[in-house]
Amino acid sequence: MDRTSIRQAAERLRAAQRVLVVCHIRPDGDAIGSLIGLGLALQAAGKEVQMVCADGVPGSFHHLKGSRQVVGRPSGDFDACCVVDCSDLKRTGGVLDNLPQPDLNIDHHITNLAFAQINLVDPQAVSTTQILASLLPEFGLPVNEAVAAALLTGLVTDTIGFRTQNTTPAALRLAADLMERGANLSELYYRGLVGRSFAAARLWAAGLSRLQKDDRIAWCTLTREDRKAAGYPGKDDADLINILSSIEGIDIAIVIVEQSRSRVKVSWRAQPGIDVAQIALRFGGGGHPAAAGAELNLPIDEAVPLILEATQEALPQPEALPDGQAEITII
Ligand code: AMP
Ligand code: MN
Ligand code: MN
């Protein structure tokens, strides 16, 4: 992120009175934390803010102050538009389709397409909220208790509780700083990563009952029938991918979630040294080397073999892994 872009972004926000903030569909903790963190900070500086997420806020983030303000579509006019935690505009779910090019794109995906007028993208950052934590003071915006809670939520969830390989001392220092500003780490950790509904556990059971291991890939599907039987309200995997990626001796974990008769959502997670973002890109998706996703317009039965084949191809032979990494198991 260059200083000029940061200065331009600060000026753009300073001059704007009505600001639209947008995050990605099927939001995770970083999407919601970035949306609310930036939104509340702008409000605290006296701006009128509309926070938009096409899929709304999942129940596991309703405890965050400001979550009730999030709406599904923008309405009215805006002086500035900021998109957070999105690698491309499609990820907003079409809510910006009839609006001008966004002013700001604040993100940490290596696959980011620099789609805005000003792009503040840092792939080294563990979460978009980590970038926001350094930008808010540059923008002259306050980090009060509610903003700190939102930012810490993104930090905790995108690092899966500080367990991902990219977790740095700076990320831990930021967590401490946000705690000092009033964010409750244990509560945010529990709500964002640990506490799950009974329906989510039943959905896991359905997926885990069909768990497969092909070579060094662990994978399973979640169907529409599974969701119905479990009484699970969302179309996501209820974080089942985190369970699959904790299996020892596995290089890549995959969960394939049926969205409709002709559409699936795929999540990949990889051990260090393997880049699943490249696989996701082949299917029109994106993400990070260690965690990526894509959507395919195919029935689940047709999608599964294609996904497995592409993933097998991307698996390096053991000797191709960097020294000492073939035996490493993480989280
Ligand atoms: P998920 O598997 O949905 O938890 O996503 C893993 C990572 O990949 C996250 O950083 C997402 O933002 C990103 N991602 C997931 N789906 C897509 C997609 N369709 N296009 C671009 N990035 C995606
Ligand atoms: Mn995200
Ligand atoms: Mn993120």
C-alpha cells in the first residue's frame, strides 16, 4: 500500500458525508468485522453510513454493536463507496451493479483485482481488519470499543484463533491493542469460532458421515437435503472446513456445498507450501494460498469429479515441497 493511495483515500473519505460500505456475500467474521468496524468509525466521525451485505449478518455476529444496521441492498445517494474484504466486485453479490466504480477497495486477498479507484490491498495482512486498524488513524477515524470489537473479530476469525501460519507478532500486538480499547477477546473468540448451533453440529454430522480421503486430500459434500434435515438456515458449510483441515496427514481439505440444483460452492484449505488460490482461480474463484473458494455453475454430481481432479493436479509430489514441510501438520 503506497502512501499516495492512503492519502487519497483519507481525502476522499474526509470530503464525503454519505458513505456506503459493502462486504462480500456469505460473509465471514472478517467481512462483517471490516464492514462494521469501518462503518462505526465513520459514524463516530459524524458521517451518514450505510453498511451493506447482500446476505445480511449471520447469527454468530449479532452480538457486535452495529450489526442491526446492516442492510441487504444500498438505497439513496452516496458521496463515497468502500468495498471491504472482497477480491473482486462479483463478491459483493451484485449490490453495486448500477452504481459508479467504488472509491475504495480495502482487502488482503492475493487474488484482488484492484477494481476500485483507490486500491488499498495488502496480501501480507492476516485480515482486512488488520489493514483497517492501521488505516483508521490515517483517515482520522476513532477506534472506540465497538470498532475495536469488530476489528478483533476479523483478526480472530481469519487466523482461526491465531493458528494460521501467517499469524505474526504484529497481529498479536494488534489483538492486545484492541483488547486495551475494550474488545473482549474471550467472548469474541467464542462467538466467532467456537459456539455453534445444534443445527450446525447436525450439518457437520451429515458431511462427516460421507468424509472421503483420496491420496492426501480429505473432502466431503453438503447437500440441500442435509441442510433441510439438519434444520440449518444458511447455505454455508457451518465452518466444517475447519474440522477437515485439522485432520493429520492431509495436505488439502475440501468441502463442496450444494447451493441449488445447478450451483455449488467449494472451500479449499491447504497445508503450508501448497497454493489452493490457484485452483480456485481456475474455477473463477479466489482467496489466499492457504484458504480459497469458488462457485461453479454445475450440478453437484458433475462438479465433484472436476474439483477433485483439479485439486489432485495441484498436489505437489512430496519431494517438491520445501524442505521440512512434507511432514508438517498445522492446526
Ligand atoms: P471460504 O472457503 O468461503 O471460507 O473462503 C476462503 C477464502 O477464499 C476467503 O478469503 C474468501 O474470501 C475467498 N473466496 C471464497 N470464495 C470466493 C470466490 N467465489 N471468489 C473469490 N474469493 C473467494
Ligand atoms: Mn472474508
Ligand atoms: Mn478476510
